[in-house]
Amino acid sequence: MRLHEALTQLPDDDVAAIEATLASRPERFASIFTVATALASSRPRLGFRILAALARQPAPSEAIDREHWLRAHNNACYFAVAHGDADEKRDVVDRALRVAPQNVAIYHNAACLLCQLGDGERALEAIRDGIALGYDEATVKAIAEDPDLDLIRHTDAFQKLIAGHRKFEPPAWAAGWTAWELIQYREDLRSSLMDPDLSRFDEGRIVWQGREFDIVALAEECKRHPASAWGGIVQRHFLLRMPH
């Protein structure tokens, strides 16, 4: 049975069945991660629990698997804001913060989840660590606008953290976009594709699998839908362009 079929047959809430299925599959982390994120729009609870199960596995030794293992921690935090019970959320965020120095994007999503759990002190600490480890101006501006951080973002402590880090202007092709939208789109590209080169993102172009792609029309398509659907739109767009 193909991976996608095997995973989509699982009940959304049967964590034991999800873990047993992952343990029985020969596919690498990247393939499982791709299917899990693809489920975000149609079956987000299942996608979340697959990502959380990936994050609970031991750290892989091979670089490409480790990269997707780290992405699973980050995306599990993102989806846990809307899905999972309190114990699941705490487990996801605690695991994610232990590996966050290896993928600094985790700090933002972990902070959002901590705010939902009412832990403003740890949320502030996560944002502080992300800034210290090199968040760019667009990311800090997105953090400043993120309503999932409402527990902390109007506090003096938060404002002191982001002071001097909000000089953000969107690239010309994204005029009118908020920093949060731009970061979300960039992360959807990063999470949906295996090893994309995003160095020309501000020019509206990326390189993936040795080919250069214009991402402006795709961005316009995403903007016509809720941000929660962008990952699926990106995946479907590039699925049609994969080599056969």
C-alpha cells in the first residue's frame, strides 16, 4: 500500500495506530513529512498527529532526515495551536524547544503555542532566543503582528524585545502584504518542498530540483484563500511540476 493511502486510512485521533503505521513503513522522514503537511487542509488533526509522532522519534543520523525531523517539530507546534489536547500541546512544545537552536523558526511557533497554554514567561523567552539567534527584520515584524501572541505582544517586556527590529518593507512583488503573510508564504514553500533554494525569494523566484520558478503568480493565488490553505496550494502547484 502506498504511503499516502496508508496514512489517510488512519483515524484522526488514534495516536497508537499512527505510531504503529509509521514504525512499519520503509519510507524516509522526508516522504512522511510531505504527506503529513499535505493533509493540513483536508485532515489537519491527522496531519498534526503524524508530525507530532515524527517529532517523538529519535533524532535521525542522516542530514536530510534530520532536517525533516526538525521541520516536524516546528510544524507540529504550528498545528498544535488549533489541534490536540493540552497534554499533547505541552509535549509538542517541550520537545520542540529542546531542538530549537537547530531550527530557529521553531521559537516563533513555540511561543504561539505557549501563549495558548497561558505560559507568557516561556513565550517571551522563546521570542528572546529566536531574536538572539538571528531572526531577520521580516520575521520580527511578523512576530509583532501575530495575534497568536496576544498574551505577550502588548507587554512592555515584549516591546523591549522587538525594539529596533521592525524596519521591514515587503519586496516589490508583495506590495501590501503584511510581514506575517510574507513569512507564512516563505515557510509554506520551505516546508512543502524538499530543499528549495530561497535565496532569491525577495525577487519572486526560487530554485528547486535544479530549476528556477517564478513564485509571484502562486503567491497571488494563495492570497485569495485563508493562510491555513496555502501549504496545500503550494504542494499542489509544485506536484504538477515534479519530474516523472
